Amino acid sequence: MPLFFLSTPYTVYGETKQMTNPQKTDLKTTGKNSDAQQTFAVGIDNVLNRIILIISILAGIGLLATPFLYGRKAGSFIIAGALLLSMAVAKFLMQRRLIRLAGIYILSSIWLVFAAIVLLGGGLDNINVVFFISLTVLAGLLFGEKASLAVSGAGAATGLALALMATAGWLPSPYFLRTPIGNWAQLVFALILTASTLNLALRDRNNALDMANKQLSEKLEAEKALKENEKKYRILTEKMTDVVWIANLNLQTVYVS
């Protein structure tokens, strides 16, 4: 006696299979996109918090060390205070969930502060030009390749402008006096800022790769189990004396033993 089955739903050794619903697929896709956007936002959030923390700590240390490390006390106090104020504003924006705006604000404010220091500190001879490199790295971590290229291009253009001004004698007289210890402190500032945020981003990337590898392994195991069940099902039906005919909801033949 022939046996007839509809292909949805049907059970193969305890596993129920359903036909794909396009609307459900769209909802799943939308959900995945939403999860990806949320993960991206969380990644930016982590990097921004790290930047705010590091700059706040280093600017605070700079305020305390100004009388000992820097020649221009008043100007150094103003620079450190400006950095602290900028970080406070950025933190306020983040609390309002304006994450992208906070990132743009941080990059812009740091850029303006250190561009002013370089301009008033002798141009390209000033140690603070290293922050143009740090900002390029931070822009890439926060907003990706295009942002990194844009910031690096802006840094190159600024450097060219400073070089031309120095050649033409248009640079203002250096206000910020360069001292060996002060230069070393600024270099350490830039290295800590860059290395710390970069390590955080690399750690997040490694976590994401581990999660992706785990999901891939689970998917491969599920596919392997499904193939084994289908093989057992096919062997069982082929050894039966009855005919097994499976059709979908459109009565199209899916399988005949």
C-alpha cells in the first residue's frame, strides 16, 4: 500500500522540518541587521569610553604636572582644561545616546586642541604632531576605513600648510617652549592613547571571531546531523515494501522510494 506524506510539516527521527516562510525570513534578516547595528554601536561605545577615560586621566595628570614639565604654565593649564571640558561634553552626548555625534566631537576637539599646540609650538618641529597619527588610528577604529583616510588626508594637508608657512616665515613665534621631559611626556600620552584603544578594538574583534567560529561549528554539526538523519530515513524507506511518496503543498513530488 503506497504511503503519502506532505513535505511540511514532516518529522525525520524526531526533528520536525517546516517550509520556509518568506515573511519570517524577512523578519529574521531584519533582526540580524538590528543585532549587527546594536553590536556596532556597542563597539563604538566601548572605544569612546576608553578614549574619554584615558584623555581625562592624562589631562588631569597634565594639570598636576604642568608646573614641573612645561615652560608655559598658563597655556598648558588652558590646554589641559580644554581637553577635560571636551571629554565632559562627549560623555554628556553619550549619555543622551548620541554615540556617533560624540565620536565626531571627540575627534574634532582633540584635533583642534593639538593643531593649536603644533601651530603655537613651532610647527612640524613640535612633538605633538604625533597626535595626527593617533587621531588617524582612532578615526579608523570608530568609523572605519573612509574616516581613517579622511583624517590622514587632513593631517597631511595640515602638515603641508605648516611646512609652507615655515618656509615663508609665516609661523607665529613659538609660545609653547619645548623641553626634553615635556616632549617625552607628550609622546607617552600619544602612545598610551593609541595603544590602549587599539588593544580594546582588537580584543572586541577577537571576541567576535570566536563567536563566529562557534556559530559556524554549531551550524556544521547541525548540517552533519541532518544529513545522517536523512540517510537513515532514505535507507528505511527504500527497504520498505510499501511505496513512500512525499510531496509539497503544491503537490509537487519531493521524494519517491
